Amino acid sequence: LIKRNEKFSGLKVFLPKVLHKDGKYWRDIHYERDILANIAWDSLTYDVKEYLDNRDAPLTTTTTIDVTKKLKLLDTEQAELNLEVKTKGEEIWVDKRLNIAFLTRPLLDVIPNPWQAARILLETIDALKDKKISEEGIYNGRLNLIENMKRHLKEAVHKMSEKIFIDKLNAGEIVFRLITNGNKKLNFEIVDKLNTMARQNEPKLMKSDNTMIDNNLFEIVYEKELNTLEKNFALYLSESEAVYWWHRMVARQDYFLQGWQRNKVYPDFIACVSGNKLLVLETKGLHLKGNDDTKYKQRFFELLTDYNGTSIDAGILNLKFDTNTSISFHMLIEDTWREDALKILS
């Protein structure tokens, strides 16, 4: 059981969650119910731009062995067998009829409605046939076709989902604010004590001069809970004069944000800068730079930060403990995090 750092023992820290309006009440946003269910699935199509080649044609290898006999005259007569191996590729004969049910199944990862997935697939097959591509040709390219369809449709679904999210945000159906109606479940509060499993001599995170960290929200941070990038960033926060306190969120268990994509976003750190600015921070390794998940989180963070600075409705409290306290969200990438952190903390 890890207690709060003594000087922060009475501090109450609340963070807003993404909430959806249900009648006159608020509740946690639900991706399937509030985003996915509002997508205009009938408008989704796959744009056939080029014909997929025949890379998926199944092949077999036929091996022919020729055996010849040679007589080698030595002191004694001895027979020698020579093996000559020849190979050639031949196309297997298969029944090249398209199995619509089988080909529809992978699309369900993107389009949860099997009828809509089958519709898009059938429309795609018809479009290919209109380009004079035979069913056998479509069959040969079926695997690449399905992968391309999934990629295209996933991008389309994400764009439509983002628009739904933003439209609801602008209309007041989705909010990102601290709610003051007395329902504690609508706001996230950082706990007073942490439960964790650790050995008796588990290494603790220490400053570079081997002294105890004194600005962490809790008494102890174990090294095992941090990867290399997180450890370096935690030490940076611990040694920064601008940081009043900081906290490493419990990985995939603590505070999370639900946006317009299925996966929840679990920020890594929260820091209070100079006592009047809260920073919610996510760190990403260099190998994840520029991938779809990182781009989504960056866009999501920018949107939440911008929205948090807009005007508020009656009955909803903006995340401001006083007139000078605000919150912002930031993504820090391994190769540039020091430069970015310097700007953020200043």
C-alpha cells in the first residue's frame, strides 16, 4: 500500500471524463452506442481504382526424380546411382468460385453489420466485373482485395466517427468538463492510496544524484512500473523546478478517455505545473511515431485541449480550480520529448 506524499496528503485532484447526454442526465460515452450506431453505413462503399494482380494464385511444386545407373570399373565392380532432381511450378486446379460468406467475415472487424459488409463486397465484385475482370481473376486476387477493402473502409469509418464526435461536441451532446451534479462517477478522482505488488527490496525510482524524489504525488515510484522512456521522463519531471507535483498513472487501469475510435486512451502521466496548470501526458516510443494509433491520439488530445478552452454551459464546471488553472493534453515522442517538454513546462 503506497500512501500519498505527505505534503500532498490532503490534495483532491479531479479530472474530467468524456460524457454523453442521455435525456437530461450525463453518463460515460459508449463507443458502440453513441458513435458506431450513428454511422451512415448505407453510404459506405469501396472505390475500385485498379485491378489486383494474380499474386494470390495457389501454386504447388512438382518434383521429378530421374535415376540412372553407372558402372564404375575399379578393382571390384561397383554400381553408382545418380539422382537428378527437377522442379517446376504448376498451378493447382481449384474451384474458383467466390465464397461471399467467407470473404465477408474479415470485413466484420471494421463493419459490425454483416448485411452491410456483404453489400459492400457484392457491390465491389460487380464493379470489378464491370471492368471486364472475370470471377476467376477476382478469386485469384481475393486476399489482397479484402485487405485493401478493410484498410479503405477503416479509414472511412474513422473519418465518419470523428465527424459524429465533433458534431455532438459542438451540439452539447458530448462534453469534456467536470460535472457538478453530485454524481462522483462522472468525474475521475485520483486516489489517496495505491495498491501494488512489490518485493521487499524492489528498486525505487531515485533522482540522478541518488536522492529521494520529493515532488511525486505518492511516496514511492517503483522502477519496474516504468519502461526506459517513461523512467527518463519521470526523472525529468522530478528534477524540474516548474513541476509542483506529478503522478504516473497505473498502466491501463487508471484514468482513461474514450474518443471516436474503439480503443480507450490511457495517458501515462499527469503533472501540475507552477500550481495552476494541469498537464495530461502520453509518451510514445520512436517505433510508434507516425502510426495510426499515435496520429489518432495526437488529434484527440488537440481536440480535447481546444474544447476545454471554450465557453461553458450552465450546470457544467470547466476544469478550473481558480481563474488561472487549466488542463491540456500532450503527446511526447521519444526522439523529441525533451524539446517538447521544455516548451510545455515553461
